Amino acid sequence: MEDYRKPIEQVFQDLKSDPHGLTEKEAQIRLRKYGPNILKKKKARSAFEIFIGQLSNFLVLLLIFALLISLFTQPLSHSLVLFFIILLNVLMGFVLELKAEKSLEALKQIFTPKATVLREGQEKMIEASGLVIGDVVLLNQGDRVPADLRVFESSNLEIDESALTGESVPVSKNPAPLSSTLPLAERKNLAFCGTLVTSGRGKGVVVATGSDTEIGQIASSIQEAPETTPLQERLNYLGKILASISFIFVVGIFLLGFLKGMKPLELLNYSLALLVSAAPEGLPTIVTLTLAIGVIKMANNKAIVRKLPAVETLAGVNVICVDKTGTLTKNEMTVKRVWLVQTGEIEIQGEGYLPEPKIQPKADLKQLIKAGFLCNNAALNFNQEKKRWEVVGDPTEGALLVLGHKAEIERESQNHKRIAEILFDEKRRLMSVIFQEEKKTFLYTKGAPEAVLSICRLGEKEKKSAEKEIAKLSQEGYRVLGLGFKEIKEKIHSPVDREEIEKGLSFLGLVGLIDPLAPRVKEAMKLCQSAQIKPVIITGDHKLTALNIAHQLGLPISEENILTGDQLEALSEEELAKSIERIALFARVSPAQKTKIVKAFQKKGYQVAMTGDGVNDAPALKIADIGIALGQRGQDIAKEAGDLILTDDRFSTIEKAVEYARTIYDNIQKFTSYLLAGNYIEISLVSLAFLLNLPAPLTPLQILWLNLITEGGPALALAVEKPEPKIMEEPPKNPQKTTLLPLLAAAVLLASLGILSSGILFLSYLGVDETLARSTVFAFVALYELTIILSFRRKEPFWQGGVFSNRWMIAAVLSSLLLQFLALYSPLSRPLGATALPFSHWLILLCVSLGVFLVLETSKLFKNKKWF
């Protein structure tokens, strides 16, 4: 019999579990037996498949074709060198692509979904992959169901199953067993893996995991398509354009040489070498690898980029809309003030979640503390490993729990039975619970103080005193909550009429909670401002509370820079867009209003990042240029809507992520320009020589050697260049501005200097010895490229940039130099058509290279350190 047709007692019996969950020991045994709770994925390419893929590369096939020709037309040594070049090219491409494949696979594993389970009766957050059959899972609004569950407890639990069943309306879940065989959409006591909890709470026991779930059985046919970033697409486009131009050039050179009487096979060798040299065939792989490595570094620094295209967008962000609580603050709420109508203000001792020191409250204070303790869905646990108290759930509710433990309320509340809950919503800004306490029934309510006051029976004098205290606490930076209660004498009907039942409460008082600023937040805020990024604070708190935090952060915000939720609601989208640039703080804003804020900034041409953590934040995260989900307290639906997930929920992590994104973007531009410059030095030199009826300044093998041996390593080292010291003093990258022209401009400048110097050297020695002249150019082009890369790697002068800050660059340059010396001073020189250079030649080459190097370095002082 199917699980949805069985009574829940029988389901637990069959699964050898119970409503308190499994023991850790039993869970580990089952995990080893059944395997992790993950879906089958498309098999990654093996190393052998990647290697074979290199051999089918069009340019490698051209080289193999050239090798076959040389076997019949050239000495064996010539063919061996060409074979060596092909082998190194294939191995380099293989290593790069294998690394990129592994990096992208690692990237997919960085973010692991979480699940809240009961183990040995204790709530625990674990990775969803660790779920096993028989585990008891807690479901809350905004969660993604982590496995197939048989629901056995439901409090207004509704789940969106459209992804699985196609039903557009959320399904209300009921724990009762069903009597007959039913289709998926009608199994109302099951929660299916991958579906979303849209409202309410519930509990379920795991009946299927991984590929045995309903969605797992159809997942094998669904595979995610590989993504390319806008930058990659533009570079791929650039590569195609350049390859086409190069092909036309090469055909022109072939025809010109043929008309001049050159041998067809010699011309073919030149043509193939130039075609391989001109096409930036390794560029897409290096770009992918750079993005993947950069994103993994960002993840190690607590910022998980879910999709590669987000990196380019993040580099161009110029507005960051950020939640106050937990992002600008520590998210460790502590009740520090309590205000009672009769007693006035009371100070509460203690910090954080430690339930000390104990207090012995009088009756009115005790009733307020009890209301906060019961009107609560958080849990306070002691972490044995970390030796500290931790809150599972909302930090504000956690602070009320801590206060309850200080007053030892939990002891007398053990026999109280919760019989109903009226969930918090943004319009009411209230949450209520109904408890059976012996023979009496009570309703407890907490929420925004203004909302609580509006439903309480309170005299005008007392109400004014409460409003005055709210303003005072808010101005001092406290988050303020109101609490009320009443005894319910009538029978409770299901569903509860929340509007009627929440009327006529007795007002208990106010609590003032403080949440100190997060570490490094002031420094990060200052860096964002220097980077021409506008920080915008969004909070549900009173505007005076938010203004106090803004001033603590050093933000020059006054009344004219503030907009409240009510004022925001009254404005049309057009009216808001007109005034949006002066607004830096939104107070008493609901998550649903965030979408309106994002659209207003976007209408003004801003690239907007928006933080969020809940169901109602998801639309704003989706339409923002960068949606930033909070990983610690964020709900699954928010994480899936976001492009970036913060594992520590800190604003300083956002600032660091922007810095990393800008660095990745800069490095891609640097090595792209460098590769293009190197490629076009060789093709231009040969083309000019043909046009001027001069001997070729480089042999085909020399062209291939320079392109494939001496350029690849240094270009790759540019991909891991560290951030520029003043990268957060530069403006954001303009997403509308094309990348192609600046890259080509930089490449043409560098290539022109190299071509001019090479041409002068070649002509100077041509009359003495043609082989010596050609060897001089061969050595100079290598030395020139290795010299300019040391200048090109930083926007600031070389002596200020940390000469040895990139150890990979130093290793790559030294390795390339060593290979170049082998090409000139070993038996390799003969098939390469080169000869050993005297020491005096090296002095001349070094002086010319250093001269160009100094020109480039000096230009940095006059160009405000801007390359592009």
C-alpha cells in the first residue's frame, strides 16, 4: 500500500522511526546503506574524452596537416620540432580544459541546500544530501522540500507543486490518510522533493530520497545547458571576426607569394603557421577557467556566485540595496530594554544568546516575557561542539526566547499546548498564537508596536506614553516590538478568523532589542562609496532606528534622504523614479515594496544589487541586476531567486565580492589584449615583409614556437593576478560599453611598438646575415612579449605594484625565457632556422625591450592609471 494511504502510525512503524526523529547513529547507518539524497547528474567528461577533444580541434588538425607535409618535404629534425610544438599545444589545452571542467564541477558543489530535521528530538540544520528515509523534516514558509515526505503535522501548510504537477494553485496539505489510489496532484498528505512551501508550517517523515523521489525519476531527462557570460559571448564573437580577417590575410599572402614565384609547399607552411598564430583559439578556455577559479575564490570568501554571468554584472553594480538586520548588523538580537505601562522602562542585563544572568520578574513583567516566549517559532540550543548557545530560526524571536530562559519561563510553559497560530504577514505586521493552559485558553500577539497598539484596549494617556517610548527607543537605535494578550472564552473554530480574534487585547508593553554593527561594515561601506557605489538601506524598522544605524555607519543621511513604506506606497512608479536618486534609506518597508525600489533605480540607468531572505523578497531578487540572497537565515526560495548567496550574511562580503568581480573582469581584459597583441606581431611582420618584397623575418616554426610556447604560460598567469590596490576607487564597469574596441586598441598599441622595433632590428642585420637577422627578431619578439607582460599586469607603476606579488607570473616568464634559450642554444635551433646570438645582441635587445617597458610605465603616470 502506498504511504499516502496508510495511517501515519503505520508509516512510522514501517520506516522504523517516530515523530521525534532518528538518532544520529541510525541516520549514519542509513546514509551508508541508501546513499546521499542527491539526484543523478549528467556524467562529466573524462580526462580521455577531453584529450581526444583536443586532437579534434580545428587548429590542431591544421598543425597535424602541416606535420604530414613536413615529413615529406623537410628534414626529420624539422618534423620532430613541429611534433614537439603540437604535443605541447595539445597538453596545454588538455590541462587547461581539464582544470576548467573540474573548477566548474567544484562550482556546482559549492552551494549545498540545507534541511531542518529532528534528530533525537532536537532541531538540527543539516545538508539536504544527508537526509535519509525515516528522518523527520520541519517545513517553514519559503523552504524547498528536500525529499519526498509524508506530512504528519500541518499548520496552514501550503505547497506550490507546479514544477511537478503543473497545478498553478498551491496545494493545502492535510495529514489524514487517503482512501484510494490517486494521481500526484491529489496526494494531499505528501510533500514532494523540489516543491516550494508558500505558507504555513509543517512536519513530515522522509519516505524517498534522491533518485527514488518523484522528481528524481524524471530528472535524468533534464540536464542543465552550459552557460556563457555576456563577456564570453563578446569575446567569442571577437574571435570569429579576427579568425575571418586572418583567413583573408593568409589567403592574400599565399596568393602574393605564389605570384612572386615562391614554392607552394613553403607558402602552405607559412599560411598554416600564420593562421594558427592569428586565431585566439585558447581564449574561450582561459576565460572559462578564469571565471571558474575566481568564483571558487569568492565562494571561499563566503560569497557564492550561482551563475557565471553574474560575475560581469557584479563588476558593474553601482547601487546596493541592503537589508539592515543581519547584513549591516551582527544579527544577534538581544533584549536590552522593556517598557511597561505602569512600571516604565526596565533594563535587562546580558549579551547575545547566553541565557544569563537569571532574573526574577514581577507579575506584569513576567506576563510580557511569557508572551514573547510563547509567541515564537525559534529554538534555543546549546552547541556542544562550539560550546555556545545558538538560535535556530528568526534572531528576533531568538532574543525573546533568551529573555524567557533568563526568567525560567520554559519550566512553567512545558504543559501549555499550542492549538493554533496566526502567521505573521506584511500587511498586519503581527503574529499570534493560541495556547491551552490548563482549563483556560489565551491568545498572545507580538509585532510592530504601532500595529499592536492599534488592536489593544488602551487609554489615550497610556497610548501616548507608549508612542513616546517607541520614538525614544527607536531614536536610540533599538528595534521595538509590542506585545499583547487576551483570554479567549468562546470555542475556537478552524480556520481561525484572525481579524476578529485579534481585537480587544490587553497591552503588555514594549521590548527594545539591540543588534550591534557587524565587523568591518563601516570600512566596507566607505570602500563602496569610494568605488562610486551608492549604498541604500532598506529596513522594516522605525525610521529613527534605521537613521541611528546609518549615522553609526558614517552615512550623511538626513530626513530628506528617507522614505517610509507608507510614503512609498503613495507614489507611482514614475513619481518614485524622479526622486529615487536622493533616497538613501527606506524605513518601515515591506519586502513586497522592494520590487518598486529596484525598478525605480533601473529606470534611472543604475545597475542594482538587492539583498533578501524571504518568500516576498524573491520577486525583487529576480528582477534586480544582482539578487543577493542571505545564506544563513535566507529561505530556499530566496536563495534560488538570487544570483549571489552570502554564507555569512555580511555587507562586507558583498563589498569583497564586488572587488573580486572587478578583478576577474580586469584580468580577462588584460590577458585578452596581451594574447591579441602577441598574435598580431608575428602575422604583421610576415605580411609587411611580403608586401615590401623582403625575406620573411620569421620561419613558420618560429611563428608557431612564439605563439604556442612563449605566450601561453604568461597569459594564463595574468588570469590569477591579484586585485589592483585602488580597484575600489575606480568607477563600476559600464555594462553597456562594448569591450571589443578597448581590447583591440590596447592590442594594436602593443603590437605596433613590437612591430616597429622588430622591423628596425631585422633591417639592421639583414645585410650582415639573413639567419642572424631572423634569429634576432625571433629572440626580440619573445623578449618583448615577456617584458611588456610585466608592465601590462598592473595599472600602477611596476615599482609600486609588488614585483613578486604574482608568483605564477614570475614562474611563467622564467620558464618561457628558458625555452627561448633552448630554441637558440640547443640542437632545436637548426630545425627552427635560428642561430645562437652573441652577447652584444642580447644587450641591444634588452635595451630596446626595457625602453618600450619604460615608455609603458611612464604612460601610466599620465593616463590616470587607466589601460582601457
